[in-house]
Amino acid sequence: MTFNKFLNLNRISKKEFSKISGIPLRQVFRYANREADPNMINALKIKVYTEGKVDLEDWIHEDEEPRPSLQSLRTKFDSNLR
């Protein structure tokens, strides 16, 4: 289940979740809106405070294209300089 879906289904505000979890409100907003993925500590906090309904695997974005590696970006950049 996505984090935002959990919050909506359980009628928990982002501000309330921030208070009970100790995760800064700005980060809670970013995680809920999928603008950012939590670090391992915050992902584990979310798992605990959602009683496992939002698990670590729920942060994987399978529908998105994989991000390019740093090496492939360097190669592309270098080839554009020539």
C-alpha cells in the first residue's frame, strides 16, 4: 500500500503522522506525494507506525524507468564534448 493511501484510508493527517513518527513534516509531505523516497531509518519508522501496512517494498517504483547510472551519464557527457 502506498503511504498516501494509508494516510487517506486511516484519516491521518500528514501533520499528525509527523508528530507521532518524529519524521519532519516536510519529509512526510514529500514521501506521501512520491516526490522523494525515505531513507532506511524513515522507511522503517513508517513501517512500524503503519503496523506493516506500508512496507519497504512499497517504496519501489516499478512503473518508472530505471535511473541512469553515474557512469552512463559521464560517458554521455564526455561524448557530447567531442
